Amino acid sequence: MANGEEMLELMKAADTDGSGTINYTEFIAATMDTSLYNREENLRTAFQMFDTDNSGKIDINEVTQLLGGEQFKESVDMDQVTNMIKEVDDNGDGEIDFEEFLVMMRKI
């Protein structure tokens, strides 16, 4: 696993569309090696990184917490986080479960 500096560099490089912000898909794509995308075991580990309360779902608070550091303070706002979740939340419950996460990751 990457250390903090490596993660920060990956996140900075993740802004592939040059918008100055990192959307959910850009962040995930930047933090995982493309050869590992379809390995469910590795995807489960990535999912658990977000699911800090071990509820089996990723909610807005968990995404905000992960992206809430000083380096993202000016880049990511609550509307963007909400939109990130809506992009992936197929069942409309306001959270991302592992199956929704898998679908998203396999589309990348």
C-alpha cells in the first residue's frame, strides 16, 4: 500500500479532466493499478478503505472524511461528494454498497 505522500501524489495526478477537482471515479482510478480492477479481493480492500464504520456501505460522511483533508479542502465540496455518490448509487438509497462499487470499478 502507498504511503501518505504517494497517495497525495496519486490524488493530485487524478484530476484527469483538468477541472481542478477530483471526482469519485478519478480518485479510485488513480489509487488502483489497472491490472487489479477485476480482482474482487482487491476491490473489497479498496471498498473497506472507504467503509470506515464497517457498515457494508459507503455513505457521504465516509467519502467526505476521506477527502476532507487540507489538500482537498478547496477542491471538493459537499455538492460534488453528493454527486459522486449519486453517480454510483444504483438503488437510490444514498449509499454505495459493495455491488454498486464493483459495477463502478468494472466500468473504468
